[in-house]
Amino acid sequence: MIVGTISSMNHKPIIALITDFGTQDAYVGTMKGVLLSICPAARLVDLTHAIPPQQVRQAAYVLLTAFRHFPPETVFLVVVDPGVGTAREPVAVQTDQGVYVAPNNGVLSYVLARVQDQQAVVLDNPAYHLADVSQTFHGRDIFSPAAAHLANGVAIERLGSPADVLRLDDPTLVITAAGIHGEVLHVDHFGNVITSIGYLAWTGPDTLSLTPAFGAQQQAPITLNAAACSIVIGSRTLQPIHTTYGAVPPGTLTPLVGSSGQLEIGVNQGNAAQVLGVSPGDPVILRLANEE
């Protein structure tokens, strides 16, 4: 269990933010004002404020893609909070790869499955809230003060009482003899369609190794023939799996392995989600044609 302080490890602590607030309003800027008022030395990193409104699973996925690229003492502040003002709890979780401040709605699920030394608390100590807590902006009044105090080196147990952290169900990843069934996890700014099928790694010019990233029955790596596999998504069947968007002519749909190791469908210089008419939660199948 980690009980050390962040300030002892880093005199300029990092606070990384994920929200669904956008940048049109002053919500993000106000949160940063609170953070800097309490922890003036903080370095603030905007991971994204463009999570689609209330999409907890997409925020969980984006956090998963980013957390391992930060120093282990980073404070991650995640505010995608459709239950603000309800009985859902605000929590903080300290791990060996970061401290996480977020609503207890499952948004930390994918990261917490991959880290160790967890200690979780409900943020129920009002000494570490703003003086006047609204019912609709806990990002400002509860989450930002907690993140700033943690960045200042306040021990996590001072912020509240022990918590049980809610976990989301794993994304669909079902392996059969004929194929791998997954779902759309995320659509990025470019319209690339990122699926739950991964982690994939190239082991040869036409060979991929798949190590299930989510709750598949088979956990051993699977060898795939990238040229023989086909992907069924929306009304399309696509083949083969390429290494990059530019491997096909402009305007062409292509499956590929994205930067996070997930199977992705893109369009060279276009928007795959619009072409396919798909959104998060829609099914996708990787057919193992070489095994049929």
C-alpha cells in the first residue's frame, strides 16, 4: 500500500486532466484556477476535454491509452460525471502508476485492472473541498481541490474514508474458432474507429500476435495472418489488415493496428465512422479466414 507523498518525489507535480466539458465554456479554466490556487507549482496537462458528453466508457478507454506514458507520481483528474449531485461518490485512488481522482462511476475501470498497490478513499472530508460545494460542479468544488492537495503531498487517507471502487463490465472480446467478436470502443477526432480487439503486435510482414486486452476466454497470444483475416463492421467486410493509413489510396477504408495496439478502422484522409455509420458499442468481428 502506498502512503508516501507526491511532493517528496516531484517538486513540480503533474496533474493531467480528462473531461467532457469542451473548451467553449469556462468550466475547464475554472478547475485550473482552483488547482493552481491550492498547488501553484503544478504542471497541468490537458489530455482531452473532448470526451463526448456523459460517455464514461470512452473516458475510461482514453485514460487507459495515456496513463502509462506519464511519470508514476502523476495525479490524473478525470471528470466525466453524468451522476453529479446524486448518490455516486467522489473518489481518489493511489496506485503504483499514478493517483486518480474521479467520480465513482467506473471511469477508472480499465486502468485499475492494470496497476497495483491500490488505496481508495471517498472524498468525504470537507476540509479538502471548497467552502461552498454546488450540486452541479463537483469538478470545481470537490475533485480539483482533492487533486491539488494530493499533488501538494497530502496523504490520501486524509481526504476521506476507505472506498470500494465501481468497475465497469469489460468491453466485448469473445474468441471462437472462426473469429474474434468485439465492439467499437471509441471514435477519435479523425473519425478513426477504435475497437476492443487487441492488443495486436506485428511479428512479421503479414503476421500479428493478439494478446487479449479485455475479458476473453483465451489469454494466451494468438497468431493471425493479417493478409487472410477480414473484418466485418457495419455493412462492410474489409481485408487485409494494414500497418498504416497510407497503405491504401486516399478515401479508402482500411483496417490497421492503431497506436494503442487495438484493431482500428480508418480512411486514408477521411472519416471512417461517417463512412461506416458506426458509433461506440456497435459490433465488430475479425474473421480468422486462415483457420476456416
